[in-house]
Amino acid sequence: MGKNKATPRWTIPAWMRPYLGCVVNTGGGDIEDMVNGDADPRINLPLSTLQACVKSQVDLLENLHKRWFLRDESPKGSSRAKGE
């Protein structure tokens, strides 16, 4: 059996940049690397745990954005217009 095609690498969307300070427990790692990482907990439990923490925080930001609970400009900015 051949390998599955690699999934596209996740990149930080522009709307999320103002909120990156809200993502904690990266262990000093890059957020994109942490989200795209797949450390095996049997081999590197600390890294695997940090990746899971970062992925869940990014998922929360994406869900809040999708439901219009976040603003585009900055955490203190005005809300985005409907239909964008």
C-alpha cells in the first residue's frame, strides 16, 4: 500500500494574527509548527502534550471566529461587517 497524500500545511490566517498572544503553552515552539506537528506521545510525551494544547487553542479561536465572536482588526477593534 502506498502512503496517503500529505495533508496541506496549516498556516496562520491573517485574521488570527492579532490573537496570537492568546495562544499559550507553546514551549517556545512556533505555533504553525506545533499545529502541524504529530509527535508520538510514546516517544515524546511533553512535545505531544504541547502540540495538543496549541491545537485546541487554535481550534477555539477558529470556532469563535466562525461564529462571529471575534473581531478582525484587533481584540479591541471594531467588528467585521456581515457578508465578508
